[in-house]
Amino acid sequence: IPYHTLEESKNALGRNLTLAETLWFNYSAKKSDFVLHCHTTLFLCLFYSTAPIPFALIELSGYKKLNKYKIQPSVKSTFLEMFKCYKYVIKTFIIVVGPVQIVSYPFIKWLGIRTSLPLPSKWELFWQLLVYFLIEDYASYWIHRMLHCKWGYENIHKVHHEYKTPIGFAGPYAYWVE
């Protein structure tokens, strides 16, 4: 961010900052764009580590009344199975996604993605997320479908299907190439 203080940023923008902009300024003002870009891997690991916990606790609780809501009610996942899956995915995030984040930084700058104030408007954010999800979903679908061909499945994709029972931690479980 090119501003050193909140007052400088208010003067440069010609208005008071929103609450979100103030929070963002306080968080990011002393960090480079590169560091902010690479935070994605940290947030990915944090979110992946916390979001599935309620589902894992429900599974591990053994509370039978909740089995009717499971896709495969007769199958029980153990703590060790879940932990093995968790460790594998976190290792993949750190060893693969982290370096990809670092290498992709020049491309992100070339695209014009910025971390400075002002924050994107609601419409700008809406259109960026819409385009991102359309491209990401479209590409993911076709890549996933392509990996189900004989060679792709045998050499790459079969790792993704090791967990026959869906558990929260297994969503991103895949061979590192994927």
C-alpha cells in the first residue's frame, strides 16, 4: 500500500475509509504485495484445518441418530484415517501450492490484481468472483473428466479416489500433480 498512515490514505482517496478498508490497511500496510499474495497458502491451510472439524467430530462421536444424514451411514471413519488424510493434504499444500504461489506472483501482477486501497466495489467483487468461479469450475470439470481416462486415472487420479467414503478432509485429497 503506498500510504504510510490512515490519514494519508484518507487524503489520497478524498474520503473516510470504510470499516473493511481500515481493517485491510491495518493488516496490510507494512506488508509487501508479494507477502500478501503468498498469504493465500497460509489461509488455505488454516481454512482446511478448521472447516472440516465439526464434521469430523460428528463422525467420531458415534452418535447413531446422525447416521441417517450420512451418504454412507454404515461406514465409519476413524481418527487415524482422517489424520492421515489431513497430513497428506497439508503436506501437498505446503510442498506444491506454496511454491506455485511464489512462481505465479509475476502473473498476478501482470493481470493487474492489486492489494492497495481502495478495496474493490461490491460490483467489481461480484463480477471478479463470478468470472473466477465460472473459469475455475469449467476447467476443474474438464480436467477431472480428462483424468478419468485410462492413463490419467491409473497414473494420477486414482489417489483422489482412495477415500471411498466422503469425509471433510478428503475434498482436496489428490495426487500432487492434480
